Amino acid sequence: MKAAEGHGQENMGLNLLKKGRRGLSRMLFSRAGLLAVLILIQVGLVAVVLHYYREFFPHYYAASLLFSAGMALYLINSHIDPTSKITWLAAIVVSPLFGALLLLYTRSDVGHRVMRNRFMERTQDTINRLPQDAETLRRFEEQAPEAAGLARYLRRTGCHPVCAQTEVKYLPLGEDYFEELLVQLEKAEKFVFLEYFIVDEGLMWGRVLEILARKAAQGVEVRLLYDGTCEFSCLPHNYPRRLAELGIQCRTFAPITPFVSTLYNYRDHRKILVIDGKVAFTGGINLADEYINRTQRFGHWKDNGVMLRGEGVRSFTMMFLKMWCLSDKEPDYDGYLEQSTDPQPEAAGYVLPYGDCPLDDERVGEWVYLDMFNRAKDYIYMMTPYLILDGEMETAIKFAAERGVDVRLILPGVPDKKLPWALAKSHYKSLLQSGVKIYEYSPGFVHAKTCLADGREAVVGTINLDYRSLYHHFECAVYLNGVPCLAEIRTDFDGMFAASREVTPESVKKEKLSVKLAGMLMKVIAPLL
């Protein structure tokens, strides 16, 4: 009976979902696609000059050299991060005129100025809506003085208070997350807020959608926000209307239009689920079947998440509402923030949920990681699907190891993307020389984004160690300090080490030449990956 019911729920999701188009259309929506088109135009222009205006080619060549030198001088003195400067210099060398035009296009912020202004307005609207409890902060600074500066920084960048009385449940696999999510959704009485990067057809979303539709029919307010990339990779354009017929409010974050704006960089990569203001989920898990190993394209999919119950939930409610209300003239926060958060007086430790926005000058996600690597004393472990490091992050990781800290990174043993995988391997030699230990998860792909330091603090969230997460995406995570589940996170890491192959200098030397060359080339365009 349960099997039949599960198939029925899955079919419901399949009937509502329809695959979008992949392939060439996806390429047209990317900065890399635009760069490729501009390079082709540049090559065509040179060919025309050589064929029809051969006598003017020396003048054209000299002008290109002068122009490239001027652009290089501009880049060197700009505030762009050093690794991105290399990428832009390479683009301008290959295609001086159109590389410069692309740089001007992306630096001019065409398309997302309105979004920036709206987000800044929402930040100002909400900056004091979650006041920091003075007694909680005092106890936190007394019990975790080494992290007090981090708490002050996160408070300054947004409405991110330190919270106590919050129970944290660690969910080490997507299957655990899915099982707990279904249990909690069945308890919803007032509202359910969902914000995900990917929503795709299959068992997972079919089961969730069945509950959401049933709850909406019972009067529960249901809101779903998903990233605009789903419109050409997973969901049809009219999907919000389809869900409206089920009583579910649905919005698409920043639908993508090819070549019209730079919004393809600023994606909503967050994963948030809030139920009645009492329970919240976050982590790396999207609403698609690979995350629960229902389908396996890259071996076993290792992901994780956490469920919060208590005061910390309010912060995730606020994060969702800020994104949902970006286009609303009169956003409503209080009706939801005033809901009881079901405090857990017996819960030990502290939680600090936080978000990262690419539209301000703060690299919150990266700086939290940097702070943890710089403060670690005994060990710091991290799972990440991608290792695309800027200079600051690589230096912090290496310096921690050279200070005697046991630094270990767990990456996929089976990659989902070949070129970023090759780029990750290009960092191996330098990291190993500093004493960093690197593991590749033998059973398959690692999608978890978890960092654990000294058994006393951890971060679980959506933030990868790559340029997309650290510079270009909306992200979220929760900082944990002194909570009991840190022991479970450590146990999970130990199990991952046992199931992984350790990278050695010898294995790096034996890597295929094609992978090494690909990694070297990809370093030039690392910020595009």
C-alpha cells in the first residue's frame, strides 16, 4: 500500500512538472557563452581586416597593443580581486576590443541595479527587526570569546543575532533530510516557506508537493521561491501559475534573459525551509532525486543539512521574507516574525544563521571560513564539492596547516563537472606541500558544504569553496558553537575519511596529463566557473 501511495504522489509531481530545454540555450545564458561569441566576432573582425584592409593591419595591431596596455593598467589599479584580474587580462589579450566591452558590461551592473537598490531597502527595513538579546550575547562572548568578533561582524552585515535555546539536529544524508522534512511538513498549521536553488521532477518533489497541496487546501499558507535557472533546466515558465491552481504561492527569483543583463551571476543558491516559524531546515540539499540517491549519476551522493527548532528559526524566516518581498512595495514581516519560535530552554550552545548577498561589498561566506581557518588550533575539517580558491582563501588554508593545525579537505571522488574538478586538482600540489590533507570520496560525489573546527564550532549551509558561492550567489548557512550535534558532525567526518582515498604527492604526479593541462587552463578563467 505504501509503495502504491508513493508512486501516486510521485506521479502527481510528474504531471505538474515538465522538463525545460538544456544544452545550447543554457550556454547562451552564461558569461562564458557571451565571451565565446565576442571572441568569435573578434576573430571575424581580424579576418576581415587581413582580407580587405591588409595595408592597415600594422596600424590595427599597434592600436590593439596600446589599448590592451591601457586596459591592463586599469585592471591592475582596480578593486577587482586578483584572480579575476588574471581572467580579464586573458580575455583582453585574446580579444582586446570585445574583452574590454565585456568587462565594461559586467562592471556597469546593467540589469541588477534595481535588484541591488531593492535589496538594500529590504536590508534597511529589517536590520533591527530581530534585536540581539543582550544576555544571550553576553553569555556567548563569555563562553566563546574567540568567536565574539565573528558575531559582531555578522551582526554588522545584516540582521543576524546570536541565538540560544535552539535545538540542532544534524542530518548526515539527503535521505535523512528528506525523511525529517516529510515528518515536519505534516505538522504544518500556519505557514510553510520554501526557498531552493533547484526544484526538479521525481519522487522527492512529488512527495513534498503532495503534502504542500494538501496543507494549502486546509488553509496553511504555502510559499515557494526557486531560482530562475530552473526555467530552462527543470521547470516550465508557467509553473507558478500551475502551483497557484493548487493554492500555493510561487515566485521565480530573477528569471534569466540571454545577453540582456548580468543577472545570470546573481543566482539564489540558498536552501531554506521554514514551518510555522518553529522549525527550519538548511544545508546543501535541493528538491531533486539525486540528493536522496533515488537517481545516481555520479555514484553515491553525499550531502547533509541541519534542522533547527527554537529561537534561531526566526532568522531563517527573516532571510526568506527578504528575498520573497524584493518586489513588494509594502512587505509584511511582523505577522510572521511574531509567531512563537518554540524555544528549547534545555538546548545547549549557540546558533547564528546568516546570509550572504553578492550585491554589497561584503564577502560574508568567505570571511566566515577565513575566520575559522585563522582561529583553528587543533584541527579544521571541510567538505566541499568544488575547490576553486582565490589567493586569500588558499593562503589561509595553507597557513593553518603550517601553524600545525590538522587541516583536511574532503572533495568528490566522482566529479559532476570535469573542468572544475581539474581546476580543483591544480591546487593539490601547493596545499599538500603546506601539510594540508586532501581526501577524495571514493563512493561518489560530495555536495555537502560543512566546516568543523576544534570540535567547538561548525558551519553547515549552502556555501561552496568556489567563486560562484563566494562572490556571485545569494547564500545562507548557520554557524554552530557548542551545540551537542558537533560530536555527530565529527563522527560523520571520520566516516568520510575512512570511505575516501587520501591524495598524496605521488598520486598528484601520476595524474593524467590532460587533467593537469585542463586545470592549468581553467585557472585562467576560474572566476567564470
